[in-house]
Amino acid sequence: MSAPKYLLGLAACSIAFSLLLLFPGDFYLNIAGYLFGSVVVVLLVGMFRRVDSERRQTPTYSPQRGLAGAVTSLILFGLLVAMTHAWFIATELSKQ
């Protein structure tokens, strides 16, 4: 048994989707991008840690190096993208 890497893959896809939502520049797409870049990524990483912790209790678990760094990178990059969306949201709200 190994770590649930598919959850990290989903988190990476969520970040990529959030990045794609930066380019149209629409207010509502920025809100969706903010949610995908922050909330969805943090939920998926949290699910990864929970499942990984459960699997570590089994004797057949095989640890994999580098996943802790990947988790940290995903969270930081997701929050960076989310902050960019938050900037555009705040800019749009300040015009009103």
C-alpha cells in the first residue's frame, strides 16, 4: 500500500484550473478561481494527509520520499494563485 497520490494529482489539477480562470478576467470566474486555488486545494491536501495517516498504520505501507515537499509546494502555489484572484476581486470591488 502506498500514499494516495491521486489526491495530490487532483489538487494539482485544481491549481491548473484556477490558473486558467485568471485569463478571462471576469469577476465571477475570479471568485471560482479563488475557491479552486484555495479551498479545494486545502481540502484535497487534507484528505491526502488523512488517508496517508491511516495507510501508515498498516504493515504493508511503503513510504515515498518527496511527497512532503510536493504537499508543501501544492499548498503554497495554490495560495499564490488564490491571492492573485483575490487581488483581481478586490480591484473590481473597489471600482464600484
